[in-house]
Amino acid sequence: MIKVKFSTRSIHVGEEPDIVNGTGDVVREIHLSTTFARKDPLEPTRGYEYTRTGNPTRQALEEKIASLEGGKHGLAFSSGLSAETVLFLSLLSPGDHVIASEDLYGGTERLLRTLVSRIGITYEMRDLSDASSLGSIPPNTKMVYFETPSNPLLRIIDIAEVSRIAKEHGSISVVDNTFASPYFQNPLEMGADVVVHSMTKYINGHSDSLGGALVTSNDDLYEGLKFNQNAIGAVMSPFDSYLTMRGLKTLSVRMDKHRENAEKLVRFLQGHEKIGTVYYPGLESHRNHAIASRQMRGYGGMISFTIDTDNAGIRNFASSTRYFALAESLGGVESLMEIPSLMTHAGIPREIRKKTGISDNLVRISVGIEDYDDLQEDLDHALGKV
Ligand SMILES: Cc1ncc(COP(=O)(O)O)c(C=O)c1O
């Protein structure tokens, strides 16, 4: 059978028009009803009982995201962190250990530190961009959890190798695929057991809805996750499911433009006298470039770079752009910029930030899909204020 291609799936999966029993809508309706009436107490109508347990709009999105990740099952949540909460609480028990990648999204580290560890689950962070860091693994390790590309240094982790080592030790491997999106990378096809998304970012793509997803092809893992999606109740609302599905239909065209603009900006930044280091997995000088080229179909729309200046210079730069909004988050059509040491990573002690390479003069940008020339001029103008 010919595998239907990515953009076709992003538009059609979960939204096939029903011209036999329905009205033939070409987009999935927003089913706002919280409960579903039935004729027979033992037979829910088309399987639906109560929206927390299952909702047709959310289910359409769940089918779509599963398809795009090449997985069998998808689950949609109210945010990326609620998806992670269900993941950790479903698949781990007191006494289990987690190995996580080093420059993990701060909210994930906070969740592990403040909630998950309270129920007797331990964790440690390692630089998994060097797979030999998994040379010794505590016997109670049940999960290896990582992001690639990472935030904010865009380090790349070898998904196939880390998943293989995890499996050898009886551990589940989980990849947060938020930065790459399923358009550029499919971890399940490289051996990972579960994919996590903050759908708030590229999947939705318009900065107007929070959302999270878990995707897996493992039936047993899915059953546990699905049970706790309902038990914990952090589900995505029908309206947010609709918005996210609407955004997802243009993922491929958006990602192509994010990448095109980012690649051009990388060249511009590299040639600018005030720029120090540019971090982008597409650069041959990037320390994990070979792995990125092997496992990604594109290097994405995120760039980090240092400016040769002091704190005042960084603040001048950050407040001098017109199109790059100074804001946390990423993955929307509009360009965003943030200073990790002052914003997303400010909660991490300076010494630890320094050790992991998050210097005070580091800038992270989420390159939008505006016209390239305007973005270059915007950064050039702001650099002139440094
Ligand atoms: C890589 C990554 N994973 C997870 C999350 C958490 O997602 P949410 O903000 O949707 O809860 C974020 C949020 O910034 C993120 O950047």
C-alpha cells in the first residue's frame, strides 16, 4: 500500500466528510456537548459518553497527530505539561528512576523536581547529546526522557542510539518533539516508545491555544495513558482541539517557511560583526550536525546566538526590534525573541546556567514566517543599538 504523504494526512486524517450519516462537513464540527445521550444504558452512542472520556472533535485531532507522528495512538491534553503529568504518573511508580536530558525545558524539570519526586520517583539529568553518558544506568531506571533539538542550545540527541540503550536496560524512551515538529522528525520511527508535544507551539502555530499530546504505537502503554487522561481529566477542550486541528493543516507549509527564513538569518548573523556564536543544527560547525542530518528532514526555525556585549547591550537589543516580539514561547507564525538568562531560564542558578552554556549574552529567536527582508532588517536595526 502506498503511504499517504504528510500534507495530505495533515489535512484529511480525522476529518473525512460523512455523507452517509452526517451532513458532509469537510471540517470536523466542534462538539461542545459535555455529555452524550443514548437509547440503551449499555450502549453509548457511537462510543461517546462524556467529553472528558471521549469527544469527537478531540478524537479527530488525536487521530491526526498520531498519523503525523507515524504512531498508532494519540492523546490530546490541555497543555504540554498536563500531557507530561499524565505520562510520568501513568508509567512510573514509587522507587523508579528517570534519566532526563540536560538542557530540558524548565517546566519539565520543575514538574520532575516538585511533583513527581514527591511520590518517591528519582531523576537525574545527563548530557544525552553524548550517548556515552548512558554508559552506566541505575537498575531501577524506567524512563529515559529527552528533547531534541534542545532548548535553548539546540543540542541534538541521537534518538535511535539512546532509545536502543534504554530498551536494552528495560527502560521506556520518551522524546519531546516540540522543537522539530512531526514534519521534520518522527522519533517513533527511530525506536522511541512515546512522543510528547507541547501543541501550543508549531503544531497549533498561531499562539492562540495551549495544548499537549502523547503519541505511541505500544498498545499497553496507550491503555494506561488513556485511562489516566480520563482519570486526571486534563483534556483538551473541543474548541482548542478545533483551533489546533485548523493550525495543523498548514504545518508543512509553515515549517518550510520557518526553515527557509531561519537558514537565511543564520547566514546573516554569522556575517555580523557583533555576533559571537550562532547555534543552529544545520551548521556544519554544530557539534551534533551529523546526527541532525541523519535523523531530521529539516533543521527547524529556532536559532540561538550570542552578542558580543554586556547586560545593558543585551537589553538594548531586546527592546529595539519591531517584528521580533520580546516574549516567551515559540513556533507561531510571528517571530519571537527571548533572553534565556533573564526569561525562560532565569530560575536556574547562574553557575549552573554558565556550566551548561546558557550565558548572559545568549539570545533565542523563534523565526516566524514574515517576509525575510523585514526580519533581517529588524535584527540589523536592533544590533545597531548594541
Ligand atoms: C520543549 C517544550 N516542552 C514542553 C513544554 C510545555 O508545554 P506547555 O507550555 O504547552 O505546557 C514547553 C513549553 O514551552 C516546551 O518548550
